[in-house]
Amino acid sequence: MKHFLPRAVIFDWDNTLVDSWGAIAEAINFTRARYGLQTWNREEILANCTRSARQSFPDWFGDKWEEAWKVYYDTFVKVRARAGIDKADGADELLVWLKENKIPALVVSNKSGEHLRLEAEMLDWKKYFASIVGAHDAPFDKPAREHADRALFLAGLVGGPDIWFIGDSEIDIACAKNAECTPVLIGSAGEAKRLGVKLYFPSCRAVLERLKEMLFP
């Protein structure tokens, strides 16, 4: 029945709706090497690059973090222009379906809000979202509930367990719980068990199939 569907869906961005980790990895490793730090492989990038820059860069670069942040984003923009952005499997179809069924979609990401909204424009996705909130758009970034609350406020919504928060990382799950939304993991059964998450899917396509089943059980 339709009333079992989520009232709204909050999405993380990278590694949930899109895959821009290639550009992120190249930019972060360029920046780390420039400041004499060890570079990371893909697994280390995925593990370490979940916080926003204002949370992570001071830890990595000390009092030079703002300078390093500029180097990183300048490099990221160049790499993104060359490599583009890949949509996650089923993401297009999921966003279309939510729009057709009048279920608001929101984005809460620790990527810079300016770059986040630009990427949504590049993908012609802005029309699908009731709000898009990135790093620095709220007083605190994920996992703080203020980040999710800002997106909900801009969409004219209030949080609750009937709102799904879909993401791929522990920070997303923590933010969902802090905002009193239902956490939904894009990941494996093992990772879901480790994080204490009941709802998990391997992809956006699998999320879409589950929503369709809920609409027409």
C-alpha cells in the first residue's frame, strides 16, 4: 500500500547517487603529495573521505588546511571537467520514480554545497530535488543533525522515522539516526550488520525495486 512508502527520501551524494571517486581520489592525492603526506589507495580514500573539508582538512594539513582546501578543489574541478561524473546504477530511474509518485527527494552531502549543486546541474538532476544541502550550508556538517534539518527545512519538511536517509557510509547512518530518520544503507549485509542497519540494498536500482513492491505488494 502506498501509505507504507517513505514520506520523503534524503540521499547522500558520492558513492550513493553518483560515482566521482576517481576525481576525488586524484585531487586528494595530488593535494596530499603537495604537502608531503602519503597518498591513499581507493579503499583508503573511501574510508577517510567521508567528513567535510572543514572537519577533515585541519586534521590532515594543520594550519595550512584552508590553503590545501583550495588546492584540492581547484584540482578536483579540473579532473571532473576531464573525467565527468558517473551516475550510480539505477539512480536516474529512482529519482524519476520518486518524482512521479510525489515523494520528495533531498540531498545531504559533505561535498561543498557549491560543487554539489553544480554537479546536480551537470546531470540535469536539480529538477528532482526539493533541496540540495552540502558542506558549509548548515552550522555543522554530517553527522550532525543540523545538516539534515537544514535540508528538511528548505523542503518544508520535518524529520521522522517515515523519512528514509540513504547513504553508503557510517557518517550517513549516524546522521540519519541523529535526525530521527530511518537509516538505509547502500552496501553489503555485513556492513549493515556492523552498523546496526535493518534496511540495506546493493544499489539504487534495488531500492527502486523495493519501493515498487511497497506500492503494489
